[in-house]
Amino acid sequence: MAKIEESVLGQTQELLKSNNKTKRELVIGIPKETVFQEKRIALTPLSVALLVEYGHRVIIESGAGDCSNFLDHHYSEQGAQIVYDSTQVYNADIVIKIAGPTVEEVRMMRNKQILMSSQQPSLLEKEVLQALMKKQITALSYEYLQDEGGHLTVVRAMSEIVGATSILIAAEYLSNIFDGKGLMLGGITGVPPTEIVIIGAGTVGEFAARTAIALGAEVKVFDSSVYRLRRLQNNIGSRVYTSVIQPLILNKAIKSCDVVIGALRAKNGRSACLISEETVSEMKPNSVIIDVSIDQGGCFETSEITSHDKPVFRKYDVIHYCVPNIASRVARTATYALTNIFTPILLQIGECGSFSSLIWSHAGIRNAVYLYQGSLTNKDIADRFNIAYKDLSLMIVANQ
């Protein structure tokens, strides 16, 4: 044993680095996002440096990181190849992006590529799915990606950001700057604290409650699950008002509060619309509604999708903030959170020698694959479009 250790210590640094090189060189393409107001990018410059160190090539479309304040020269200095033609990016072995692909983007892809992107079944267009299947693409959806503990790792990371950010947004619109009530979110000595109602005790609700409590607000959390409410209380480590969703109690709390955060998430399809227009009409003037669930239809009957350019509207003198992609408001933080998840996966693909070997050995990554060499493997998408799907595990065994 001592001889082995001695021989390793005697190797030069260059030789040790060469021994750490990947079994397979990957060409990774990162295109510029074309979806409206998507400001995040999948990898930071330091992540690119790590991938290049392990022998991979990274091709980035010029301007892809601008909205996250990562400029072209930041990437090129770490070994990335900056290109100005989108088709060069889509010619890579692996295309990694944030938003799901458009039909035009799929047309630029070559056969049997690997695609890593967000892809909610409810937002997927059949034309895009058919184009991916025709090109025999193997595609992974972030919404289904699980970590070692079985948690939806990307969903949780973005939910943590959205939960904390939603309270900071509420603080802005309570102030005089945006013609709000002129309240400071929280409270000071001798002044009653701001009242905040959070609907949903998932990750968004938990981090919204954490932030609101830290600022000194009075928080009430409603959810249909006693288990989630108990988990939230245990995770926060302080007593907070919790209640199962009972219409009379919930409506009474909403009518008297200053801020309502709608953070209910549906596993598939549309979120439950719990708050009627009548209840919203009886809220206090200049109260604030943050509908985090708007990408699944929204929790409030009065909700309408807004954008980062025009994030709010007033109805019944209540301020509504209904931007679907809140994480893009803090794109740099969101990018750091995403790159922590994606970089190890890309390194593992190289270490395993192929994507098929990786998904065979990692159940959490296998769970995220909705297309395997053009075959549909996701039940939710299959049910939506009434298309037959195949069991991915059986397909991998057959190809071994």
C-alpha cells in the first residue's frame, strides 16, 4: 500500500491531470435562448473551465450569457468556443439549454443527438414532439430530474429562488415607489407586522415563509396536506400559523391580509383555482397578489399572465403580479443553482462513456428522459397526446 501511495506522489501534476481525463470527449452546445424573457443560461464560465479541463469541448452561441451578466469573453477565457451561427451549436453531441426547443431549433439539430432542457408536458407542442421523434433525439426534461434522495432537484432549486424572491417582490409593491400601501414588509416596535397569506406548503411556500418570517411579517400558511404543513413547520424551526384549506377560513384570512402568495403546484396539468373573483374584490385596497402558479393556470380567478416588462395590473384596486418565470428576475443566481446540477451530469456522461450507460446506472436521470432515440418514454406526455410509450428500462436492457 505504501509503495502505491509513493508511486502516485511521485507522478508529475501533468500526468495526474491526464489520468483524470474523461473516457469520452463530448462536444457540448449552449445556444442563445429565444423564448421571451428567458434570461438564464445552463453553465457558468467556471463550469465550462471544469468541463474543458476534463477534455470536453464547449460551444456557446455569442450573447447566450449576456442576460445573466456572463459575457462572451468570460467564457472564451475559460476555453469555450464562441460562435455566431446557431447551426454550429446545434451540431454538438449534447445540446443543453433552459427553455424547451422550438420547431425551428429542432430543425437545426442532427439525428440522434442528446437534448437537455426544460419541458413541462402541459407546454409541449405536438409538432415539436413529432420533430424530435423523427430525428431520433434522446431528450431529458428538468421537471423530472431527480437527485440521489429522489427529490426533483431542478424544480426544488428554482422553487427555493421563487419562494424567497416572491416576498421581496411583495415588499416592493407594498411600498410607495409602486403606488402601494406605503408599508414596510415586516414590522417594527410599536407597529403591527404585515400580514402575509401563503397558499401551498411546498418548497415555494416554505422559502416564502422563511423570508417573510425573517423580515418580521405575520405569516399564515394554507395547504390541503397536513403532512406538508407539518414538514414546513419542522423545516422552518419556528411556530407559524398553519391550516388545511377550508374555504371560509382561507377567504377570511385573504380579505384581511396585505399580501397573498399563490404557491400551489399541480403534479400534472392545471393548478387548482381556489380564490374567487368575489373574494379578491373584498380584499383591502392596494393589497398585493403574487400568483406563482400562473404557469399552471393560477390560484386566483382574477389572474392574467404578465411579463417582466409589465409585471403587474390592478383589479378591484388589488395589485396582481403574475409573471410565470420569476427565476429569470434573478438570472445570475438561478444560473449558479442550475450549473451546480448540470455540470456533474455532463462529467458523468463522459466518465460512463455514453448517455445510455449513465441512465442505466442513475435512476434519477433515467426518470427525466422523455425521449430515448426517438421513442416516447414519458407516461404524462403519452397520455396528453394519446400516444403509446415504451418502458425505458426495458429498452436499455434490450440495447445492452
